[in-house]
Amino acid sequence: MRALYLLPFLTVAAPAAAAGCEGLAGLALPNVAITAASTIAPGTQLSFAAGPVKLPFALCRVSGAAHPTPGSDIRFEVMIPEGAGWNGRFLQVGNGGFAGQIPYGTMLLGLAKGYAVAGTDDGHATVDNQDASWGLGHPDKVIDFGWRGVKSTTDAAKAILTAYGVTPKKNYFFGCSDGGREALMTAQRYPEDFDGIVAGAPAWAWTHKLGSQALLTAQLADPTRALPVAKLPALEAAALKACGNGKPYIADQRRCRFDPATIACKAAETDACLTRAQLKTVQLIYNGTRDPIDGKMQPGLRPGAEAEGRSWRDWGVATMPGDTSRLTGKGFAWNHFAYLVKEDPAFSLAALTKADVVAGNRKLGHILDADNPDLSAFKARGGKLIHYHGWNDPAIPPGYSQQYHANVQAKMGPIADFYRLFMVPGMLHCSGGPAPTRVDWIALLEDWVERDAAPATVTARDGTGNEQVVRAEP
């Protein structure tokens, strides 16, 4: 595997270290244990799950764990470019899924720009971010995952930077999916911690979304209701024919009026058509389901990328014939209800009731949902929030982001002076898709915070020179 070479922005030199990197190993912080601190020389190649990384600058790497309660073990890591390698800023990154690992891949994105970076495993260790077994019988760990892991890491990282003798001129947070939930949670609960925040495809309505997903999963597992993977290419092709205007993605979802009944089977069933039962399933996926918690309709998925890699098949929206694994031992919805709500590893989503969904919200909503629309304290301290979501996200329907944005507007009135939402056509979950979807969200945020360059539009690109311009939501 080819090594990744980090290219820092050489803009701000760090002040002289107070005690040197190795001296941080003896740093005493409340409820925090520093487990390692070492200087890594320029040219050293480090190995991460994201691949090998070769450093062009010296790096101070600090590992530790926060223990705000006896049941907490929040592992974190802080990396500080030394000397001219540091750009004078701090970036904390969020996690994904149920977390369980320090998100080195996202941390390296910031490190490549010369940021001092920090990340956490959110208080538990697992190799599978769909796994929630760590939460069974451990309510402290559920709280750590919900919000305390991020906050403990923020406080520890800032204390480490201070002890090292550096003061960031600006502090930023970037996260997508669960990391986007963490981003909004931070803006809501700790508005003073960051000058700017990027929240991508945030799972902010955690208990609502997983409740609706669990009820839908139970229906999709019914052999008479299941949507076979083999049907997806025909479904996507029909959607693009109706709304794609010759593009490999739907550029304007608001005007798309795709009716999947156009490929209803009129004779013998084939992979090119939908049976009456399959058609009802697809319409349910597109239209969304009613939330037992508040009685409102929850958003559905959008057409046009059903057969893409990392799309409907990978997220369990369509299944192989006879696959019922997501009822009893696979996927975010089952893990949420089996381990965190029902606290019964033998639980099957086939037995899930609407009352269970309501109970899950009552039990965990105040811990996991980042649903407070009042961002006035974050705005008052001068904070800026960039929120993005892909129109073809197969994991978190894009309507959730539109819903939160509308909730904040309803609460606060005009919000464009500090909060912008971008809905990216063709983008899947957090990134990728059949459209130009690459945006340097961190650079965009930095321009807004430090140069007052409020983004009215962003230009998304792909690897072949194609572009699309995305306008901020009104």
C-alpha cells in the first residue's frame, strides 16, 4: 500500500513547548490518565487502519483515557504538529455508527492541513461500529457514547495543548453520521467549546430514526414484503429515466416525481419489474413511516442511487432472499433495541412494537438525541455551523437534516448569519456517489470563521474534473 504524505499548511509557528512532548506523560489532569506521550520524528511512517502515513514534520502524539465515572473508560488521542508544521488551529473529529475506535482516518484529514487533532472511541472498544453489546448493563458507557466521551476529550485535549505550551487561535469540530450527531450535540450543550462546527448527515434524531428503521426492518424481513437486491438496477434505471435528465444522478430531487409503478410486473415476474407487494415496499421506503413517538411522518429515502455501491444493499434496505439476519443479530436498529432499549441479546425485531419505540425514546432520547433547536448561545459566541447531507443517503434519509434546519428556523428566526445547510445531489452517506460530491468542508468553515466568507454556494467535484454547484438551503 502506498504511503500517504501529509502536506501541512506552513502558516503559524508554534510557541516553544512548555515541558516538551515526553513531559506530557506526567501531566496530571482531573479524571484523566495520560498513557503515552512521545515525539515522532519527520519521515517516520506510521500505520493506521486508514493506511500508512509518512510524516513530513515532527509530531507530538499523546494517548490517554478519561474516567469521569467509575464505569467510564474514554480512550482518546491528541496529535500536535511541531514547529512550523502547526497551522495554529485545533480540530476535534467525530466518530461513526456506535463508535468503539479512535477515528484516525478523519484525524489524518486534519493533520494533513497542519491542525492539532483529537479523537476518541466514545468510551468503549469494538471492531464493529454496528455493535452495541458494550452498552448492555453499562449505563455509564451509554452516556459516554451519547455525549460525555466527546466533551471529556475536548477538555483533555485543550488541557494537553495548554500544558504543551500552545494556544490555538481557533477551535473546530468536524463529524459525519454519528459524528454529525456529536457535532450538533456539542453546539447545543457546549456552545463555548468550538468556533466552528461541520455536521455531516447527522443522526440527530437517534431514537426516532432507529425506531422507524427497526419497524421498517421487521416489514422488509417478511418474505412477502422483501425487496430483492436483484431488483435494484431496474429501479435505479427507471428513476434516472424519469428524473435524471441524462445524468447518472438526480440533480433536482425537489422536482422529481418518480412513480415506481412504471416498472410494475404486468406478466411473469423478472428482475426488471416489481410485484405488487414489492411495489408497496418501495413506496414505503420512499414515502417514509409514521413515528410512534410523536405521530409525525418520518422522511424516506430518495430515488436515483438504489443500485450503487455503498447504497441500498449495503445498508440493508434491500436483501438477499431469505436473509433475516437484521432481525436478530445485525445492523444498527437491532443492536440499539437488543442491547440499549430491551437489554436482551435474544430480542428479535420481529417482536418489536410501537410501544417499544416510545419506551426507547423515553429511556434514551435525553442521552442520544441532539434535537434541541435553540442554538442561540452558539450564535451569540460567534460560532458558525456548516451542515451537509447527501440527497441519496441510504443510511439517514436526507429529510432529517431538512427537518432539523427547519426546527432551528422556527425557534430562532433567520439563521443564515451563522448556520448554513447544503443538500448535495447524488451524495451517499457522508461522501461518495455517482455525482461530484467532494467538498473541503473544513476549509469552507475556516474561511467563514476567520475571514467572514459566508458560503452561499459550494462547488462539489469528482476525480475526473466534473463539478456541480450546490446552493445553501433558504
